[in-house]
Amino acid sequence: MKTESKLEKLLSQGHFVVSGEIGPPKHANPEGIKKHTAQLKDYVDAMNLTDNQTAIVRLSSIAAGVHVLQAGGEPIIQMTVRDRNRIALQSDLLGAYSLGMRNVLCLSGDHQSFGNHPAAKNVHDVDSLQLIKIVKDLRDEKKFACGEELKGNEPRFFIGAAANPFADPFEFRVLRLEKKINAGADFIQTQCIFDMERFERFMAMVRERGLHKKAHIIAGVMPLKSAKAAKYMQQSVAGMIVPDEIVNRMEKAADPKAEGVAICVEQIKHLKTIEGVAGVHIMAVMWEEIIPTIVKEAGLYPRPKAE
């Protein structure tokens, strides 16, 4: 499988990759995306562009990806099945590829009740597993979802999927991951990890099944800004485990932001030692400018160049 993805080249050459995340704005001005790309492009190997995250209307992921490309970054467009049927999904995939996108992350999407249009209709014509298979079939079989042959340029995407190592039932997490990899996922980005012990157990099950050799697993981390944020994630975010020790550290810190960065750097150094972890995905929500500091302090700068 050869794509034109820089991310794929770095991973296949055995480099420990770093990706970041940029949330597109709730308006039509791209300057913030360009500014964040300029800040991050020397410190991360690729940048996720979220697709109407938390079911709130934002600048489209694909358009945001164009601005990232123009500013010298490598985009990973996110694509959810919440808002489009299989016709629109495939149309957008062809369009995104024609505009220079080479990485796609296939997601279900947050339920519309979380967002600012709770009366909107969820589509879910296909699920995220089926979307992975659709992207793979377009690339490898040159076939649309209906079985019709694609006559002409196929979109050769590097295909990503998400995994949550922490949702219950815990034992099924690895089975779901395996299904995504069997459907065609080349790389996996995980939910942000705070509970390292539980993640170590998850990775042991991943290695037992040899999944780390079939797909590149990129572990998610999130720098915390405050004790309040840590507590909110511990108590109110489904499928997220934040140990008391981290909440206590944030509560006792004289400078919570600096402590949040220190915890994140410790986590990255720990993740680097776990067999099967191919990189880290830094989700600094509304705090993109801290990513270069984290990358430097974690000893991951300068970034390697793809051969």
C-alpha cells in the first residue's frame, strides 16, 4: 500500500510520529487555521482537522485541510458518518483527494444532542467501520460502495480510525479495534490517555493479537489547563478515566498550566517506552500554541524528515 501521505512515509520508516489537532472555527475566516499551522508545522508531522466536533457547525474539515496545505502543513481530515449518507461521503472523499488531502480519519461523530442543533437529523447511513471499508475499496479495489468500478483516478488515502481504550466493556475494546484494522485502517488514533496502567493492559491485549504489526497505533494525550478541567473530564466525559492522582496534582499546583504541560510530557515519555505505540496525538483543545513547548520538552524536536 503506497500513498502520497508524509505521515505514512514517516511511520513506515519507523519514526515515532507526532500529530496535533486544530479545531476549525465557527465562522468563515481561515486566518486562525493558517496561524496555528504556521505555529505547529515544524513541531508535528500532521494536523487533524475536526469535522463539526461536538455536533456544532464549523468550517468544514476539508476546507480547513486546504488552508493547512497552503500554509505548509500536512492535514488529516476527519470525516463523520453522522452528517452524510454513502453518496455524499464518497463524493467528499473524491473532492478532498482532488484538493490534496492524503490522510483521512473515519469517525462516527458526536451525537447531535451534544451540539447547537439538537433537532438535526442524524444520518448514520453507514457506520465508521463501513466507512473505513468504503475508503479502502475506493483505494485498493477501485470500486464504489455499490460495487461499480471507479474508472479514473482512485483516491489513495492513508486511512485512520479512532479507538477508545477506556470505554466499557473493557475486553471488547481490542475486538472493536481489530474489526477496524480488518476493515482497512492503516493507523489508529486513541482517545486521550490519563490512566497509563489501564492503557498498558490495553496494549498488552493489542500485542497478543499482533494488531500493532497490522496498523500504526498513535496514542492520544491532552494537556490540562486547570484542576476544574481535570475534574470535569473525570466526572462528566463518558469513556474517559482520569486518576485521582492527576486531579490532586492539578489542585495542588501553584501554576496549573505548567503542571498540565509537565504531566503531558511525562505521559509522552512513558508512552514512548510501550511496545506497539508508534506515536502521539496531542489534543490541545483551544490551546494549540502550547504544542511546540510540549514537543520540545518531550525530546521530540526536531522532527524527522521523510526519506
